[in-house]
Amino acid sequence: MSMYSQPPTFGQVTYPAPSYQSALAAYSYQQPPLPAPPIYHVDPNSFRRDFAARLAELTINSRPIIQTLSMFAQEYSRWADVVAQCIDSHIRRVSL
């Protein structure tokens, strides 16, 4: 409600809303499927390589990179020991 509202009978004309459904049906677009994320069921070495490469991108205190790393580690919690080793190695390498 605005500060200068008019009485409901003054200039109130209702118009039907336009129908866009028929136009949208003619222009439907199928989104391409997302590529499947890599699966690390058996090989901890490939997970270590990928996580270490992602961790190497963390050169400043960047919240988006840290969140991405955290989500990646949470998604593959099976390899938590590998994540801890990579973080330990990265801290030792960077803090020199």
C-alpha cells in the first residue's frame, strides 16, 4: 500500500493477465546433461592427486575455494585420511 493510495473504486479497472503458456511450449529447450563427477570408489591415489591439485589453487584466504574444498571433502568422506594428509602437506609446504 502506498502513502497516497486511491479509493478502490477510483480508476480500478481489472484486465485479464496475458497467457504465455502457448508461446513457452513452442520454445522449450532441453538443457544438456551435466558431466558426471569423477568417482573414486577404489583408487585413493587419484583422489589424492585431484584433491591436492584443488588445494594447490588455495594461495590466499579465499572463502569460495575453501567452501569448494570442504564440499568436495564432505562428498568423499571415505577418503578423510587422504584429505587430512593433503592439508597437512599443503600447510607445511606453504608456511616455509
